[in-house]
Amino acid sequence: MSEIRALPAYGPLPRERYGVFLAVRRGIPLGVAAMAFLAAAFHLEGRGWWMLAGVAGIAVAWPTFLRGEAYRRSRTAIMRWDGLWARAIRPLARWLGQEDAWILSFCGWHNHRVREAFMHRKARRALILLPHCIQLARCKAGILDDLQACYDCGKCPVGDYMNAAIASRWEGRITNRSHKAYREAREYRPDLIVAVSCTDRLLKGLIKLPETPSYVIPLTLPHGMCVDTDFSVPHLMAAMETLVQPLAPPAKVQPLVREA
């Protein structure tokens, strides 16, 4: 590659859609709490138990109200709780034909919270995780070993990502297995992961790595699972611009001074 192509234009991060997940995650516990307190008002014999149930409902819903630094400190526990809700409701969503919509709502809720957490203090050490299936199936470029082996033909998003990564000095990995991506993330120890994958893997990744804040971007599957998939490079660029502190340009190399 002789030079970096002009990068695609990008705007602000798109609005996250998380209403369905939040309605379930927050609405059900608060609804149970309201019913328990109402029962306590009329059922005097069991008032203590009803009050206890109401307090428990509020406690279950309370993590959904945490923001900023409070969210960062409690993120691991919050992700484990929310992951339980996501997995518990998933069979019902699948039965209703809304499995992907449910998972994307869960992902949108956590994207929203990550954006709030990094609004005023951007990440200093970010890692991008991409799946190998964004490369054309018939392409022979060895991008797993060396991203710059990409032919930059413009037929898949790898070329645009490569140019953006070189221009902005992003740290990223393209892997062909989920467990490799998790291992790369744990070894690199980022304070933010920006991950691109299909909905099932996004859910799995958020649950597997609850300790690391993650902003996730779903793939589009024009040819089905794991074949010539696509994603929005401008969306990725907007995420990195919004959430990650830009790296300082490399220092200029000073010429050696030969002593007399």
C-alpha cells in the first residue's frame, strides 16, 4: 500500500435503542416492589414480608440508575446481573421471533451507559476487536497475521478499517475465534473495548468480559452468518473519536550528530 486513502466521513454516534431491555430490567422489579408495598398496606398480618419483598425489588432495580464513576466501580456486578436478565428472557424473545431485537436492546443499553461513563474522561487504552468474517471469503490476504497485507481493494470493510487504524494509530485485533478475542483482550488489558460482531457473539462477549467496559457494534449479514459480513466503519470511527483519547503523534526522529 503506497498511501492512505481518504477515510469515510463520519458524524456523531447514532442514538442507542434500549427501551425494551430497560422496560424489562427496571420495570419488572419496580412493578413487583409497588405491588408488594400495596399489599403491605392491606395485608397487615404479612406486612413485614411484603415490605421485605418491596425493598428487594428496589434493590434489584437500583443498579440501573447508577451513572458515571458509580457505574464504573460497580460495572462487573452490574454486567453479571444484566447478563442474567438477558439470558433469562432470551428464550421468550426467541419464541416471539424477537431474539435479535432483544439482544440488540441489551447491547444498546450498555452502549448508552458506556458513553455516559466516558463522556468526560475518555479511555486512554482502547482495543478494537473485529471478526475475520468481514474479509471477503475469496480474498487470500493474510490479515490475521498482518493487517497491512490487505490489498485495499475497497470490496470489504477491512481496507477502510486498515486506513483508519494506521492514520489514528489504533490498537486492534482481527480474530477468527471468539476465545482468541477474549484472550487478546485479557492480555492487552484495555480500559475500553470497541467490538464488532454478530448479535449472539456480542451478548456472549459482554457476559464473558464483564470487568472491561465495552462499546459494541453489530454486524450486518447480507450473505448469512460468518460469510462476507459487513459493518459501519464510520460508526467505528465515531465511537473511537467520542470515547477514546487520541494518541499523540509520534515524535519526530532526530538525526544523529557525528562527533568530530
